[in-house]
Amino acid sequence: MLNILGGTQRYCDGVTRRNFLKIGGLAMGGLSLPQVLEAQEQSGHRSSHKAVILVYLTGGPPHLDTVDLKPDAPEEIRGHFKPIKTNVSGIEICEHFPRLARVTDKIAIIRSLVGARDEHASDVSLTGYPIAENRNRFHPSLGSVVSKVLGPVNRGTAPFVDARVPTGHMPYFNEAWPGFLGLAHAAIRTHGQVQQDMTLKGISLERLSDRQRLLTAVDGFRRGADGSGIAEQVSGVQARAFEMLTSSQLVRALDYTKESPKTLELYGKGSDKPAQDASPMWNEQFLIARRLVESGVRVVTIGFGSWDFHSPSSGWIAGMIQKLDQSLAGLVQDLHDRGLDKDVTVGVWGDFGRSPKLGGYMNNYAAVGGREHWPAVAFGIMAGGGMRTGQVIGATNRWGEYADDRPVHYRDAFATLYHNLGIDTNKVVLHDPEGRPYFLLPGHEPIAELV
């Protein structure tokens, strides 16, 4: 818990003292921030600032209604939408992706993503491992591995930030956890505990509703502390913890309202309220993610939408696609305009795909016109990272039922993210608490067509 210049308190010795500073848990499951930083410092690794923005499409987006349309299939398979041409010859995507169609040369579309299970949970999207495969090995998420291997870019920022908004269906909000690496390499969460654990002169971080007042409080406190010499009394790792917690870098990065009207318009306006029981359709979080990586964060995760498409509401799906279109295309274009496209990799995917046949094959879940869960195949979109973009990788069969050509495993996609961060998954060896060696993504390689 961090209390800065709070109220007075009477102690057992009868003396009344004014609270100054308590550096404690910061969204780390109770582990103190000095311990977190000490563990990160032990890695001793530094590198150039490569970064990843990982977008989790909550609930299983329909591949046949987004990037793998089948216009020649029977009506009950081809779905509600028509394909449109993109700026890359021969590539077509959904008509509700007009902005993405204009930047298709800057993205790569994976139409043959495999390795999912019928799990409505974030695990496979954030670690490459479904829950069933993760339960016994405690595989760490990408952000936690990066925290362990590369450490922080600078003393004022964390290497791994989870910017997802809490969801009604809790497995959608499963932690991008550190596994056997320990809580020292867990993500800083911008929603929930991180806001509850910081109080600056009685100003809560809750929802960052009064951003300017908060920034003034943080900066004013630092000036006062530096002038009084109190900060000099905090030594070693505690000093670094003090610096991170009282630095306004994270807070400023979260304050997207400082962007120009032109940039805000590029990303579009959404809502930070969860959609149904899943993630919000919040365009601004894509902008927040870009600001976080610019501030020094290495891995940022965000969640977008409610893609559990059991109902026949084509309007709902169309609206989500349109929101994703503007926010994702805005992020891709913005990264290029800022010269960040070589250093920042964007990965976008969800729980699984959805059934080719409207209403599903067994009619267990989907209403007429809706689509069931379909773990046999899904899609992904990747951008940036210096990759060879402007291409489609893999293909499904004519009805979109399974990967007919070039299956790409989720863990192949994660191997690509590691590669772009400068981490060789064949050479980096981690050790669990018992000292047993752990190899990253054994049997999986970066996607050759991209790197």
C-alpha cells in the first residue's frame, strides 16, 4: 500500500505522527514492489526497447465474418457480410473493415491459427497454452518472461502492464500470470488493484477520473520529497520502488486525453464499460497501449469486445468489427507514422474461431443465424516488428472448417513475438523453483513467412 502525506495517526507510544510513505503491494498479489524490483534487477539483462502490444479479442471472434470470408459458400455458411478489396492485390476482408483494408500492406493475416480448445478464457491468447495444458506446468505469460529475461527499460516504468478491463465472465480476465517465475514478474494492472493501492494526498487513482489533479499531486509530492531530503533516506531497491511509484510516467501514459484531436480522431471513440460479460469496445485503449510502450513498457495487453456470437445479431457483430477496424487500423498507422513499426509488434487473436455453419453443427448453443464455438481453427492479425507484412498466411478449406494449408499454432505466433523482442526461444533457458530447466515454446518456431 502506498500512502503519501496522509492523515495523522496515534501510535502505542503515545506519539502522534503524520503518515509519510508506505511502499507495498502494487497489483502484485501482495508482494511488495521492492521485492518485485529486486527480482527483476537480478536478471541483469538489458536490450534496446523492443515492445509488444497484445490484443485479446474476448470471446472467440468469427473468422468467416472478419478476415476469411467464403462468398461462394452456401448461404448458411458464408454469413452476413460481403468481402471488400484491400490495398494488397488478391487479399479481401470483411466490408466492415474499410480502414484496415487501406493498411493491409502493413499487416499480416493468419487464416489458419490452431492450438485452441473450447475454453472461454484468456489463457491461450496471453500465453499460447490453454488452461488444460497450463495447469501442470505453470507456463509463464509472454510479458512475465520478458520481465525476467530483459527487465525494465528504465527505472520509472514496469516491463509488463496488463491494461485489460475486468470482465463479468471472470476467465476472460484470467491473469497473464508469471507461472513458476513468481509474482515478481507479474503484470502491473492498470484497472482494479493498482488503483486501489495508490493514494496520493487522498486522491484515488480510481478510474483516473481527475487526471490533472492526480498528476499535479504526484509531481508536487516528488518536488517536496526531493527538497526535504527524505527521498535520500530510501536506499537501494526501495529507492527504485519509490521512484516508480512516485513517477508520473505511468499516469501520464494512461492519460490519452493529452493527444492531439487528430490522433484521437484516428483511433476513434469507444466506451470503457464492459460489453455484455466481456471486454469493452474501448478504442482509446489502443492509444493507451501505444503511449505505454513509448513510456518504456515492453509488453502491454488489452482486451477488446464481446465476440461470443451465439445470437443472430449481425448488427452487434458488425458494430464490433467497425470499432476494431478504426482502433486497430489507427494503431497500425500511428506506429508507422511515429517510426515505431520496426520496434513494436502487434498481435491480435481470440479464444478460438466460430462454427462455419450458422446455427452450428449440433445446435447446442447457437440460435439460427449465430455461430457456435469452433476451436479447430481461428485467425490472427500481426503488424509491426519489422516483419514482412502485406500477406495472408495459411488457408482454411472451402467451408472454413479447418486449416487446409499451413497450420500456424498459437505458440508459433508467440515464438514470433519473442523473436521480435530479441529473445531466442531455442537458447533462453529458465529454471523453475526446483532448478529444473524450462525451454520456451519447445517444438515451435517463429513464423518463417514473417521473419
